[in-house]
Amino acid sequence: MAIKILCASTAGIETHLVRAEIDMAPGIPGLHIVGLGDKAIEESKERINSALKNSGLKPPSSFHKKIIINLAPADIKKEGSKFDLPIAIGFLSATEQISRTRLANHYLMGELGLDGSIQKIHGVVPMIQIILGDSKQPTIILPKDNYPEASFFKNSANIIPVENIQQAIMYFDHGTIPDAPELDNPDPQAPEIDISEIAGLENAKRALLIAAAGGHHILMRGSPGTGKTILAKALPSILPALTQQESLEVSAIYSTAGLLSPKLPWITQPPFRQPHHSASASAIVGGGSPPRPGEISLAHRGVLFLDEFPEFHRDVIEALRQPLEDGTINILRAKQNITLPARFMLIAAMNPCPCGYYGDPKKQCSCSLQSIQKYQRKISGPITDRIDIVIQVPRIPLDQLLHHKNNNESSIVRKNIIKARQIQANRFPETPWRTNSEIKLREMIQYCSLAASSETILSQAEKQFTLSPRAIHRILRVSRTIADMDASENIADKHLAEALQYRDYQII
């Protein structure tokens, strides 16, 4: 009779339930794994043999039978070493080296070391999520080092952390449950820069607050050293903490990427990602073999800061079109189609020209008109059209720089942003939306309606600046956010006027 062990598999952050079926029959001796597994799964035969032998058990090589392992469903690609433990337990059960009485409703995952130890794996969070959707109060046996991230689910599942295969055997034979490791409660890491520490730049900081309140994308332009980078790095100091659902979404991504640690088992603050401009398209977007989340997915529900924006490869910049619009990224390969979440705030910074000083009041630009135009055209119209707010970051006057006083206003600013976010959450109670930047076109009339006077203002702006329909929709979303910051039920003329001033894309 074939033995069935329940487990799970990940591809990107997509997860599938898997059954490891073990059968023994007469034939050429050996361990055969079928079910569309990758190289790591094929190599598990050697890890399992050594781990069982070094743990005082009979390995597959000591049985003169044909041992077949089927990872079902067979048409789904399986990846990684997470199947070592379920295959080993299934084999021990099939050869009656351990009891079979506790196998029902048990899910196993873990990589085996050659000495029988059970090593940490990636993707535990999304795998537990799909297990909970399949079974009520399941028992999940996993590596001890993965327990901190799995502990979030301990009220919904029986989480059993094991350090080696002997502990797993003791559980199945005698019901002995190893002691769970103690969990730390790490304090959230303080932001690198507090917005109250930045001197001057009041208009830029106002735009940053609007972006934070509504989850809007923002492009900052200015000469080198005017404060664009420091503004971006100060943004986390005013962003509200992630909700429980958002924390679960982000932690699942980081779990898949192997970026969770015992010191930071859960992501509770909005992530801040700052890739270098030399990063490849796959590093930013995601992909590879096996597929991994890229920077735009690691910035999900947080901030993606692209400094020196025009210096990024053209294919990287253009790849932002879909996630900026839809909040997801579809990775298409010949044998695979993966959708990754990418609902982030884009904070981009750029100089106005190659030398950086075009339009600077104190330093002369050395670039030709042609080189300036070529530089600015690196950011295409379709990309700039998807950015909600564009601001100029001027030089900070010396007296403000030298005599600035830190007034510790970030906590107050954050409270105001939380209030605005709460208004938005109350507005969209039955939807997956969190912020005004996510309002869909069909709901635009309902949530972003204008008075007659505001419609006149918008009509004049559309004629003067030749605004596209997409640009108009983004202006309306920003107007809605500004109104929420004023706790105003309706969008007033002043809210629309302020939103319009953030749509100037042309320098020359």
C-alpha cells in the first residue's frame, strides 16, 4: 500500500499543495523520484540516504527493492529541498520503521543535512497559508529555525519545530513534542532619517506627506545635493505601520525570498527598498530559475526608491509600467506564468541634466541643449504619466541649514497621515483597496466627484497642458487625498488646484 505524506510547494510566491506518495515494489533496487521535480529534488536521494544512515536508521540503499516517490500533482513544477523531510518520513513509514498512526492531517517540510539535522527552508509563510485553506487546525512539522516566522499561525495550526529527524520520529512513534524556541519581540527599527531633521524644503515635504497619505508615486528633480535622497529616506518616519493583512502579504514575499530572520521574523513596518541603478531587469522585476521576487515585490506595501532614475537601464524603467498601474507584475516564461504583487509607492529622484545643474541659480550648466533633451527623454511619457506628483527640490538656504531646529514633529505628522488613511479605509470597506491611489476608473465618479467650479478649473488645465485621461485620473486621486488630509467630505477648488501644481513634467 502506498504511503501518502502531505506537503506544499512554492513557485515565486504561488503555492500548491503536494502529496508525496511512496511505494515499494520488486524491481531494480533504487530510489526513484517522479513528479516534475528540479535538480535539488533529484539530489535529495543522496541527502536522505546519508541522513537516515547517520541517524541509525535503514536508508533506501539497504533495501533491495524499487522505491518510487511520486510528488503529486505531477503536472506542477516542484522546486527546492523542502521535500526531503516528507519523503524521508514517508519512506520510514512505508518500511515500518516508524508508526503510521499520526500521519493524517500532518504536513511536513524541511531540508535534511547529511547528519540528520533539519535545515531552514524558504517560503514557509505562503505554504502555511495554503495549508490552512485546505485543512482546519492542521499539524505542521517544520525546521526549528523556521519556527519564528511560523509562530504567527500557532493559533490556527499545531506548529511542531524539529531540529533533527530523530525528533520527528519521536513525535510519530510516541507523540513527543520538542520544546519550541523562545521568541523575541524585536522593537521596530527606527527610520534612518526623521523628517523633522530636514531643514527647509517645506513644499517638498508637503508633497511627500500627500504621497504618504494616499500611497501616490512621486518624482523629485533638482540639482545634486539639494536633499532629494534625504527626503526619500525620511519617508518611512511618517508612514503608518502595516496592518495585520498587509504584514502577512509582505512577510510571505520575504519568506519566499529567504529574507526573514529570527531577529525579524515578521515585517511590520512598510519596507524601504533602494536598488542601485546598475541592477538588471530581473533583479528589479523578479524572475530567474527558480523564480524569485524582485525589488518591486520586496517593496510591496512600502517604498521603492530609485535614485538617479534616468541612469537605470531603459528596460528596467519601462518594466515599471504594469506595476505602477495595476499593483502586480506578470512574469511570462516558456514553461511558467507567475504573478507577483507589486503595490508600492515609487519615489524617484533625478537631476535635470547630465551635469545636474540645468536651471540652478548658483551654478552654471555645462550641458548642450541636445544632451539635456536626450537625458530627460530617458524617462518616457508613459512612465511620467503614471507618476502622480512631480516636484522641484531647490537648494536649501544657508541660514535655514545652519539654524534649523529639530521640532520632533514626525509623530504628529504620522498621526495626521494615519487619520487620512483611516478615512480611506472607511471609504473602501468591502474592497481590497487601502489608499486613494488604488481607486479604479469605474468608482472615480463616486469617490472623486467635483463641483461645477472645480470642473471649470480642471477643464482649463486640460486645455492648457494637454492632459491625458490617465493624468486627469491621477490628479483626481491626489485631490481626493488632499481633501482627506483636510478631513473634507468633498474635493474643494483648493484641493484640485494644489493637485494640479504637481503635474509639471516639462523643464525645457
